[in-house]
Amino acid sequence: MAEQHIPVLLSEVIEGLNIKKDGIYVDLTIGRGGHSEQILKRLSSNGLLIGVDQDETAIIESTARLSKVSDNFKIVRSNFVNIDEILKGLNIDKVDGILMDLGVSSPQFDNPERGFSYRYDSPLDMRMDQRNSLTAADIVNGYSEKELFEIFRDYGEEKYSYSIAKNICKYRENKRIETTFELVDIIKRSKPAKELKKVGHPAKQIFQALRIAVNDELNVLKVALEKTVNHLKPGGRLAVITFHSGEDKIVKQFFKKMAVVEGNRYDLPLTTQETDYRLVNTKAISPSKEELEINHRSASSKLRIIERK
């Protein structure tokens, strides 16, 4: 049975966006509408919420959820990297706030057919947008041992990346790897017994790495961040929730580049430099103890917020 979808860092996001009742807000990863519902509730009839997602089911479910609140919203099915085209299509340039909640939503994890989870025996898919062609099975069966090793190492930070990549290539010499449980079995046989006794599923990091690779998540994030900040009004804020150290590193470095002036204190003459952005929080916001007790999936989440001056 699917777990109830609980939006991560909800109160922190709402507070961080500093919502104006007549403002325009964009939820670039609307999912099942948990964050968007609370944003919409705070908007007047002059306000507007724009929801974006590449997952068809998310579009259907979030539309139904938001319709119960008001009709001051528009939903677009697209990847958030297309924010320029999305806003242009709505004749909008600048907005008051943007939210990016990265990673996979709980309903996607809990749907066996999507192939995101190591808990169900299902086809190796992992596509967030099922209109795309590349699947996890394509990567597992088609990429070289070196390519698989690098994906597992860089995106999953998996200690046994080499042995897992090697055993995948050996296995597929006789049979194509089609299902999640086939892959889980290979991963388990690639790790020493002491590792299998540790807390946590032995396939977690490999599945994470494959999902990131299938959806090109880190490269898409880098491009999207550059585009997104350009659409903020003065005083407008961008809030980003990450779940993976690679994601958080990208967001942290980008925000620092936009908001922090770095210079040599020995440079002469001394000049005062101003940036167009400021960090709302200099340290990432993590879930409270209370949130962790009701939603274990929020454990790795971090929230960073930047504001256009």
C-alpha cells in the first residue's frame, strides 16, 4: 500500500518564499501538489500559481487537488529546464517566487510499475517522463563497465561500484537484465557479507545513481538554475530542496556564485561590489525532529533559498 505523500519541509518552504497574496509563484516540480496547495491557499484572486511537472500522473493528481482550493492556477507538463519557454507561453516574464523540489516523489517510489524502487519486482524503468526513451534497463545492459562504474561512483557514492559494474557486465553476457530484483540480486552478490548486514538496503545507492543518470538530473539542474533566477522580480525568491549531496553541492555553489562577492583583500584600490542576489539562509535548512518522526523520507533533504534584490 502506497505511503501517504507528505510534502518535505513544508512550513520552511512557505515561510521562505515570503508569499504575497497577489503574487505569481511557480512550483517547478509540482508532484502531487502538497507545496502548491499551501501556496495557492495564500493567494488572492489576483494571484497565480503555475505548476510544472514532467510526470503525467502528477499532473492529473495535482490538478484535482488544487481545483478544490481555487482556480487561480495553471499546470504545464514539461521539464523544469524549459522554464523560459513555459513562462513565455503564458506571457509571463518575471515572478515573485519559484520552488524546485528535486528527486522522486513518494507516489513514484511506491508505484511498482515505474521501476524506481528496489522493494518491488518490476521492469527497470526509472523514467520521470515516460515520453523519454532511455530507461534504466538500457543503461544497465548497454553501457560499458567503465561507464557503469563512473555512474555508480559519482551519482551513488557507492563503495563497491567497481565490483557491481563488473558483475553486471558478466551477468548480461548470458541474459539481459530486465527487472529490479535481478539487479538487486547482482548488487547483493557483489558485496561482502559484512556489508549486507548493515542498516539500509544494499541496492539503495545504485538505484539512486541509475535514476539520476536516466533523467540526467544533475546536468538539467545546472542549466535550470541559470535560467530560473533570471525570472525573479526584485524581492522574488528561489527555494530549492535537494536530497542528494551532488544536488546540494550544485545549488550551494550556484547560489554562492550569484550572491557572494569573492575578491582578494590585498587588491587595491578597495572597491565596494554589489550583487543582484542575496542568500536568505547561509546554511542549508534541514527537517525538524518532529518532521523526521512522521516522514522518514525527508531525512536527507536540505533547503536553500536565494532572493533577487
